[in-house]
Amino acid sequence: MKSEKDIEEKINLTLNSLEGLGKAEASPFFYSKLEARMQDELTSSIGRFAFIGNLRMSVAVLGLILILNFASLFLLSSSSQDTFEGESDISLVSQDYFSGSDDYDYLNSY
């Protein structure tokens, strides 16, 4: 075990090492540099999509997109009913590609 004298000597050395410490000082332009850096961070976040942060603008853009979607849906559904009065597209495709007859005789002509 260490003697009390050794322990007390180490305590005194530790306490004496704190005597030389002084107040930490910043460089002369530290605060102006810090303010400039903080201002740069603020201005860089306000960029191309800054209007999204505005709630009124976001709601207006969303409303416009919804109106355009419903208008295009309405116009497409009304135009598709007017174009074909006969057969539907699915039946035309099925006649072209899935006919009931096997017309493979054209290969035998070679």
C-alpha cells in the first residue's frame, strides 16, 4: 500500500498543476466568423425549394395539382366513350393476336 505521504504529494502536484491555467481567449475575429458561418447556413437552406416551407403556397400547389388531375381524368373518360361506338380495345386486340384459327399454312409455302 502506498504511504500517506506519497498520496498527499500526488494530490499537491495535481492541485499545483491547476494554478497555471488561465481564462481561454478566442481569436479576435472568432465571433464575426461564427456569425458569418451561421448566416451562410441559413441562406443555403433557403434555395430552390424555399416556397415549400410556406404553408399557403404548398396548399395552393397541391390544390392546383388535384384540380388538374380531376380535369384530365374527366376529359379522358369522356373522350374514350366518344371514340369507339363499336367494339372495345380489348376485343380488337384479342381478335388480332388470339384468333381461333391456326393459320400456320403460310410457313409451308416456302
